[in-house]
Amino acid sequence: MPLELVTVPCLGDNYAYLVHDAATGATAVVDVPDAAPIRAALAGHGWALSGILLTHHHVDHVAGVDELRAETGARVLGAAADAHRLPRLDAALGEGDSITIGSEEGRVIEVPGHTVGHIAFHFPASALVFTGDSLMALGCGRLFEGTPAMMWQSLRKLSALPPDTLVCSGHEYAEANARFARTLEPENPALILRSGSIAAARREGRPTVPSQLSDEMATNPFLRANVAALKAAVGMPDAPDAEVFAEIRARKDKF
């Protein structure tokens, strides 16, 4: 039985995710921007928190960790590379390490770029990947610590996952990201369709995440830096993929 997923809006535009294994009752949360909405979601489902998974150290992803840990006794797992600037970890993780939620096993993917210690969590049996601020709906995180080449390699890792994988990212940025993507590929039919769906979801107050990886591959400019049409659109038809990605990221930073 696949893991049950609940998207929890937090703060102004953050998301946390509850992940529940019905067979064992185990429940984890991915990132804790704020304890209160996560506490309310747990109570609403009647679940007891057993694990806290952290994608990276930024305060808007970890601010509520200590409060939830004190209330629930949940174990906290995060990147070994960032152990010195994360809340106290019960398990420090790196590339390829295995993690479990109840009876389902996942693995850690190191995805530096937004921060150098950023990690993602992939649960293949449930077709879920938790990407924090690395791969986002129609976007990717700003390069606060890493290089464009580093982030491009991280995105290539994520794009190699099965196309039906649901990408669970950390912010509600899809509408702005869609506007930017349309400046690069205004005639992309998949992007036109997705932009309309995103606008409708936001009018109705619905989250635009998670998103399917196949949709990201068809519409997210940051995953398409190796696509001939997008290379031509930015005037770099013969440039290496990582340089095209760097140009797209620079344009988005000024958008």
C-alpha cells in the first residue's frame, strides 16, 4: 500500500508534508516551517508523529523542529553535511542512505545548489520525492551557496527518476514561475495548458504541489536547459547544458 500524503500549508508560502504508512501507523513530516499547522494536521488525521525529515537548514524549513520534537519525541533526520547548522539530528544522512517510514524504504539524494548541504528524499514504491527548495514546481531554488553547474547536476539526478514521480516541493511559487517560463517558451503547448491549470488552482485556493515529474520535464525551464528549443530561445544553441542553465537562472533572478 503506498504512503498517504498530506500537503500542509505553512507560513506565507511554505509547504510541509505529512507521510503516513497505514500498515504500521508510522508518520513522518518533511520540513517544519511552523509547528502549529503540522500539529493541527496530525490531530485532524489522528496520527502520531514518529519522524522529522529535513531537506536543508533554512529557517523557514526548520523553525518548528524543536517544538515538535519536544511534543512528540519524533526522531530528526537530516544531512550530515549540514549537521552543524540544523537542529540536533538523531541520524545524519548522505547520498544513497536508506530511510524508512513504516514498511516503506526510501533513499537520500544529495542535491546541492540552493544550499551545499541540501538533500531530497525519494520513496520509489509510492512514487514520491521530497525536494525542498531544489526542484520546485516550474522552477528551482536560488543559488544561495552552490554553483550553476552543481545545481544542474542535482536537477539531472532528479530528472532521472521515473516520470510518474510526484515532486513534493517546499513553496507556492508556481504562478510566478509559470509567468517566467512563458517568457522563454511562449508557444510551448504543455506550458500554456499548465499555466492555466495553475492559475485556476490559485484562484480556488488550492496548492499547486505536488506536481508530476513528467509535467516538470515538459514545462520547467530549469530541467530543459538541454533541450534544443530552449537553447535556441535563449540564444545559446551550441552552448553546454550547464551554461544554458546558468543563463536561465540568471534571467529568473532578475525577473
